[in-house]
Amino acid sequence: LRQVAIMHTIMVALVGATFKATPTQMSARAASLMSASFHPTVLCLDSPGIAELLERTGDINVLDQEGMSDDDVIRLLGERPVHGIVLRSANNCDARMMDAAPQLAVIGRAGIGVDNIDIVAAEERSIGVYNTPLASVASVAEHTLALMLCAARRVSLASASLRAGRWDRACFEGSTLEGKILGVIGYGPIGEAVARRASALGMRVCTLETSLRHDAATAGGDELVSMDNLLSRAHYVSLHVPLTAGTSGLIGERELAMMQPHATLVNTARGELVDEEALLRALDAGEIGAACLDVFVQEGAPLHETT
């Protein structure tokens, strides 16, 4: 609900309301569109909750679309004027898409990362780009812990066994998170939220000594260590960094080989942070114990079987 409210604030900015979301950049074109009689058209991609809220205002014409490819979006933009776009991670808003909407004034990212938006192209066209950096902190942090608990208690395997008509309680004894070491890679708001929740469960938390927020980490009682130290010691490694040229492939064959045989890798950030082929090999070889993935390089692609 917070994310919907913040994205609503971003779109209402087109008609002169006060901005409450964090701007990646301001838009001169958005300001030029503000008038009492102007009713902007906003294209909401895979954002039905936001679309519903925008429709209630009566001030915004909403195009609610789901499952559209980038080419489909570009064709739609060529058919009618659009002043704002709200998107998640399924589409890439590049220069080609922006040029298809000459009246586009603002792009709202319903989430934290803006790696699927060409910021330079937007700046060249005076298009404002906004994200919601704090809206999903609690939900992602809780989801991360849920994945860790599922792995620790072997919930998915036990569920599959029971649904298959078996009663193999002894095979799914599981383990506790208490006393285990969690390595947090990326100590932004989400990484810190994960750390605090893990600490409450009795886990010991370490993060990278290169973190720009090392004061917050030490204040929370977290240990600052090197990347190699974190990978070799942690029972759970959780990724919370943005996708950049420097973080793409962050966890590859070398890093996986350094992890403990029973360690669990958790990724709720971006699929491209992990070399998926190397991860499959590591899982099949028993080099790590488990992987909990909420994101993939190619979302919706068929998954390979692994033991």
C-alpha cells in the first residue's frame, strides 16, 4: 500500500501536487504540463494496484496493461498520447520507447532499482525518472527471512513429499537459524532491515567492510569483514546490491567455491548478480547446500532440474 501511495504521488505531480517520492531527476516537461484543466494519461505496466488508485482520482486517464512486451508497449505509445509511465521490472524503458511517446513527461519505477530505465536518454529528453526506494523495504526483508526459514526447515521439500503421499518426517528435520552466521552483501535499507530481523532470531550478522554505511552496521552490532571472509564463514549469504556493471556476475564460480558445503545463497535483488550456470554446477556438485532465488536473469524462463 505504501508503494501504491508513493507512486500515486509521483503521477499526481503531473497536475501540480507535491512530490513525496525520491526523484532521480526533476522534469521541466512535467512542470509545463501542470494546469487545472489538464488530465494526463498514464500507462501502468503490470501495476494493477497503482492503476486502480490513479483511476479513483478522476484527474488521470489510466491505461492499465499487463504482460506487454517492449514492442507491444512501443506500438501502444504510437497510437495515443501518453504523459506518464509506471513500470516494474518486466519492461525496459529505453530511448526507443521514450521516442515513441513524444509527450512523455515522467517515468515512475514501482520499486527500487532503475536499471531497466535509460536514465541518460531520459535526461536528454527532459523526462523525470522516479523510484520508490523505501516502499518495499519491509516486504523484501520479510521475504528474505521467509526464504531462509524455508531452506532451514526444508519446507518446500517436505511439502512436496507430503503431497506425493509420503510421510518422511525423519528426512526433513531441518535446522535452526539461531546461532548461524548471515552474510549480508549490500547494506542499504533492505540489507539493514534483513540484518535487524536476523539478529532478532539470534543470528550473527556480518557485512562488507567496504560498505558506505559501515557506521550503521557497527551500530547494529554487525561485524565488518572482507568479501572472502564473509563467503567462507557465512551459513547464509543474502544479496541486496543494485545491478550495475560492477555487480553483474558478483557471485560466480570462484565465490561459490568459497562457500561452505551446507551454506545457502539467497537472492532477492537482481538475477544478473548470480552466474546461474555456475550456481547449478555448484548445487549439483554439492559445493553449497541450497539456493533461494526470487529473481532470475530471464524471468519466466524454464528452470533446469537439479538435485
